[in-house]
Amino acid sequence: MIAANKQIHWDADTVGKNLARQLRDDFNIRILPSLSPKGSFYGTESYLYQATVGVGKTYQMVKLIGTILDYKLRTLVRAPTTKLAEEIAHQINVKFPGQAGVWYGREQDDPQKPAQKMCPRYDAINEVLALGGQPELVCGTRNSIYCRYHPKAEGEASCGYKAQSLKDKNIVVVAGDAMLSLVPRAGMKRKDISHGGSDTPGTETNYQTEKSDFDIVILDETNPFSMLEGFVEPKLFTPHKTGDNLEIEDKYDREILVQFSQFLSDLILTEDTEYLSQFEFHETVVKNKQDKIEFLEHIRETAVRYLRPQLESIEYHKLSGAEIHEENRKKLRTRQLLQKYIDICEAQKTSVEKSWGEIAALKIVEHDGVKQLNIRKRKHISHAYSELPCIILDATPQPELLKYVYNNLQFRFSEKADDGKAVKRFQLSDSTFSYKSVREPRWAARLTLLAELLSSAHGATGLICPKIAREFIDENFVTETLTNHFGALRGDNSFSDIPCVLIASRQAQPPKYVEDMVHVLTGEKLLSADKKDRHYEWYQKKDAFIIHRSGTMGWPVRNDYHPDPLVEAARSAITDDNLEQALGRTRSVRRDTNPLFEYILTNVATNRFVDGVFTLAELKAATGWVGILLHAGIWIGSGKGAAILFHIFHGLLAQRRDSLYRYIIGDPAFETPEQAAKWRKDQLKDNQSIAELVTEIDEALQNQADGVNLLHSPFPVADFREVKAKIRGSRYFAQVYVRIKNNEIPEEALQRILGDEMRHIEAKPK
């Protein structure tokens, strides 16, 4: 443990009040004047406000919206999830009835008809959009036949998507960043009437005849990488040297694109690096940078010319998505190919203009022995929103990255709230506890066991872990532990009152993957781009500290670090910030009277103070066979008669409805009674952490203590009672302790715990 600098934090209420004051001042001094027809010194800017999860950012947002409504300004609020969007709209409508509405996308469930999507024929719409057509081809218009679900078709079932209209709502709440890259949907647009000026004296607004659909944008949490394509879901170009997939009538243009396709295919198939290199044109008229740019622009313009094919007048209002796909198969292939040509040309053009070597946007991958090109790109905020004042509320922002997404970003507020008085936090100190580890079934079992052991000490327990571990737990184990995974946490308040929560592992991505994301997002040349050898597998390490609650000391750890500031911001956003979001689910800043025991199962240094640490060896000891015996309510003291452990384990396995114990206990314990005794002896001899924990439990039971220290939590043992037991026919009795229920005697408790295996055991009172 080493000394550390003391940090000063505010309590949650103070941070909330300070945030409210800053929001109010910035709205009056900066945002409101920028909406005046006379203009403003500040212009159109994005304002970033950072505050710890749990201080009441949503509450303060709703208060600010009340002020915005006073000026008859129309606001788009973006939430990370549909559930959170609905909660925000509800809170707004409670204070300002009828002012807010949630906009639902076509593929979302219809809240009025949960068994139906908002658009019952969203698959058909998607096919038409993929062809470059308009939704009206499927929906119908006044001059054509309506889809049977169209509200004007007066059918039995109607389309929830078409029926929704938020024209009269001054606050429109949407879910997800994808909506920010689209123009406002028809039902979201401003009502087409002329508004007067503001009701507030002395204030001018920009309500003129020509108006945008919204005046202000508010973002509740944000993720700069949500604007990237081709990383989570690859967009693949497969090399081909013929024009069979191009349905273009003009022979000259078709030949240009066919030759370009052949040129691309040759490059991809012969490229010996991870990325498609900048085009080189040997023995051609393309000689210099400007020639390259003009060549690429010519190819791009040719592809754009045919990007929206003429769709034949078939009865789209009747056809399913599969039927539309089949009817236009060639057109769809052509459009997809043309879009890839456009994206490739744009990436190459940027590379030429900025003199890049590697082009992260064009990554070569291999699947089943076939080389393909994964095309990555970034989307942009729609002009309908990018020119509006934007308020960003985020607990874990990375302004270094956000400034590449939002115009003129101004970091206006950053305060962190301290824990409530009833919080105790403990952290793993010597292991990152990686996703790879947690993917193993044995660790999923260990986490489940630990959660249940801690529930005996504290009551209800929650577990936040990687998705794959959560799914394995839900499918294989019977547990009352509340679980969630890192990818579904934003806006989740289900852990806010649980007395004990475990956060297991941390998210991380390989450095080259993160570098590529940053390169595509920012367009900046990174420090690593100058390195000849980029074949490193993981990040560099730097010294960091887990800080004790006193703020005057801590524990040194070695955490991941990237030397490039932008990549480090991205790495931190993925690892540190997502861990912070997970910790925020417990609402620790509000736990003054409602106790919280919080366990961080990774040694990533956070901004949270801790009350103690433990090692991976201690974690394994508590979640191994020692933990199983405590969990089952039985203990065998050190000494003679240890062979009975063989029948105890067999009895416990037979009594469990799931495979929790089997995933944890080693096979030698099940071979013979003698082998089980030797196995236990070897465990104590070879593992100091197990030996120390066993000794502590032995002493607690011998002294009839109320509890035993289990990773800093008081596991209760006051209801354990001693009973003498041995394998029938053996010489020595073992000192066994069992948890009794109601008015049981120890022998009855032993029978209940071991079931039929009791036939091999002889027991007698102490």
C-alpha cells in the first residue's frame, strides 16, 4: 500500500444543484441568444456536461426542458435505449402534461400492440430502401393503392408507424444515435403553422416563416463510435473480375466500373498487408496526387449516377420483403456494389489528400481461404440537427473524441459525486479478470456461487458481467441473483436498491482494432502509424492506483495504456468508462441509509474509493470447494476422518437441481474416499489462500462465532452445529458442522443436506 493524493468530491445533491445552475446559465447566456435572428457571439455550439451517474442528470434535464418550453422552443431529446426514452418522456409529461412523445422506428415493437411491430411490413420497406427507393412504394399514396396496414386503408389492423404523429409535441424523444444521422421523419416534423414570438417579455426567438423542425438537441449519454460502420458488422467486398453483377445499360460506364472492379480484385488478392494500400498507377497517365484524385472522383461519380435504379411499377404494396428481394435481385446486387465502389473511392481519396500509408477504412480479411475487403466508414450528424445548439449530458464522456462528431464542442461542466455514507467497496487487485477468463463455464459458476454466498451475508445480490457469462448462468444455473451484462446497462436502475452488487471483468478491444476505429472516426494520423512493426498484441502498461477511501493511500496496479492521446481516449471509453457505467448502476452516490457492498472484480483503477482489496487467489479460494461447502450449509473440520468428504460431495451434487457444484469441484474429489482425503490435504498444502481461509472457518466454528470473513463480508455461521460423522466401517469420526433449520437436530440437518448418500455415513451427537 502506498501514499496517494487526496481527492475532493461533492455529495450528489450538491453536484445536482451545481449542474442545474450551469445548465440554466448557459441556456440564458449562450443558447437563447444564439437562437435570436440577430445572431449571437457564440454561434451554434455543442455544450458538454459531465456528472456522476446518480446525481440526477435526467431530473435536471427535465427542469431545463421546462425553461425551454417557456420560450416555445421545440426540442429533440435522444436517449440511449427505447426504455429510457419512454421514461424520460413520462417524466416530462408528469411535469408538463402532453408536451413529450416518443418516436418509434419501424422495426420496434408497437407499444399499443406488443405482438406487432410498428410497421408490420418493415421487411418490405427495408428491401425498397436497400434498392434506393422511397417507403411510399410500399405504403402507397393518395394516387396509388395503399398498403393494407396504412391508416387510410381502413383495414382491420393498422400500421403504428404511419399512425404516430408528434407534430403537436414540443419535445420529441428518440432512442439511439442512428436517428441523429437521418432527417426528421414525417411524423416528427414541426406542425405547419406560424408561431408568434416568445411569451417571455424582452426575448426574441428565431420563429420565422422558414424554420427547422427543432430548435435544440439534447443528448442523454453519447457514444462517438456509434457513428462508425463496418466494425461491429463488417461490410464486405468480395473480389470478382467480371461485370456479371452490374446491371448498367450504358456500355461505356459499365466498362469503366468493370475495369475498376478488376483492378480492385487484383489489388486485394495480391496485397500482403492488413489494409488495402493507396492505389498506384504504373505506366498510366495518372502521375501525381491531383491525377489520382480526379481518377477516383470520376469512378465515384460514375457509380453515383446509377445508385438509384429505376424501379418497375409492380405492386409493392402487396409484396413481402422476400418477394421484393427476389423481384429485384440484380438491381440490389448492382446498388450494393456501386455503394461499395463509392465508399472505396472516398476512402482512397482521403488517403491521397492526407498522404496516409495504411487505410484503416479498407481492411483486408480472410474467410474460408477467400480474401475480402471490409469497408469501414463514419456517418455524420444530419444537417437537420448539426446546425442546432446541442446539450450533451454524460457521466463518462471523452471530449477528445466527441469534438469530431459534434460541432464546436465546449466542455462546460465536470463534477464527480462521492459515495453515500453506507457504501463499502472492495476490489480485485492483481488481475484484470479478462473476458477470456469469464467465458469459461467454471468462472461463470464461481461468479454465481460468490453472488449467492454474499447474499447470505447481505440479502439480495446483483451480478454485472460479460454477456456470454450472463447467458450461461441464466441457461445452466438456478439462482435468484439479479444479472445483467455490460452491453445493456445504460438507463438500467434495477440495481439501485440491491444491498450487494458484483461487477465482474471489464470490456476491452485489441489496440489495433481501437486504433482503426479512431483513425476512421477522426481522420487523424496516429502516433502508431509511424511504427514499422504494429504486430503487438496488447497495450503498454502504466502505473495506476486503487485509492483507499481515506484518500491518503492506495494499492499500485499496472493498467493498460496507449501512447496516442486519441487512442488512449478510445481505449478508456471502452474499458474505464463502461466499467464506470456499470458501477453507476448501484447508485452508490445516493446510498446514505440504504447499505451497499460493492465488489469490483478487475484491477482497473477507477475514480471510486475502495475499503479493501483481495487477490485472485483469495477469490478462487472463496469460490472453490470451500465456498461450496459453506453455500450448502456443511463443513468438515481439519483433522481425522477427512475421507467423508467423498460422500459429502456426492450428496451435494445429488441434491442440486443444476450443475453449479460440478463445474467447480475437481475430479479427484470424486474417485474414492481415500483420494478425496488426499485431494483436500494437497489443496491445503499447495494453496496458501485456501489454507488460510480453511483455518479461519475452523476457528470461527470452534469458537461459535457469528460469522467468518469471506472477501471482507461477514458470512453467517451462527446457525452451524457440530455433529460427529464418519464413513460406515471406518475408524475415525470427522468433526462436521451443519446449518440447522427450525428445530432440527444436527443429525437431521445432515440427512437433509446429503440425502440418499447418508446411507454410507454413521453420525452421532457431539
